Amino acid sequence: MTEADMPLLRWHVEPARDATIVHLTGEIDLGTRPAFAAAIDKARSAPTDLIVIDLTNVSFIGSVGIQVLIEAHRQVDRQVRIAHGGGIARRAFEISGVHEVLSVYETLEQARTA
């Protein structure tokens, strides 16, 4: 598989006893919005009271990705927390001001145990 064949966004959902974790790697933009939304939908089917969205390996998140996070925050019937990893996602949250609306943490561990 060449780099051109690699998907721009890879994800997997990890069901754990205390939380369901959505691990994402790559870019979140208009082209990957359906994959990002599918990952969150899969997490919604898990029985835990907490969903943690792990953005620590995300190399880009555009306004569309932020919109999906806000929609998840509003529509999911349980607590949603986001781990940004101190990288590009943190910067996007600061610029947009969304960190004041969403439950945002620097590390995955902080998001799981807050």
C-alpha cells in the first residue's frame, strides 16, 4: 500500500469498563467527516456512561471536525470528553473558543478520570 492509498483518517473504538474511547489518527476535514461521524456513532452503541474522543494522533482538525464534536456533545445522551494531546487540536479549540463549551483535556488519562 502506498502513502496515496492510505486513508486520511483511521479510527477504532475501544470499549473499556469505565469509558468507550474513540481513537483517531490522521486528518479531520470535510472529506473525512463521514468516517469521524461513523466513529462517534459506533461509540454511541457502547453501554458506558462516558465517551472519550482521543485526538492525540490527529494531525489536522478543521471547522467541520469541530462541528461534529459540538453535535456529539449536544446529541449524545451521555458524557463526552475530548483528549487533544496538546497538539494541533488544542490550537484549533483555542482559536475557535470551543474549549469553553466542550469537556476538553490534554491527555487521554485526564479525560478518562476527570
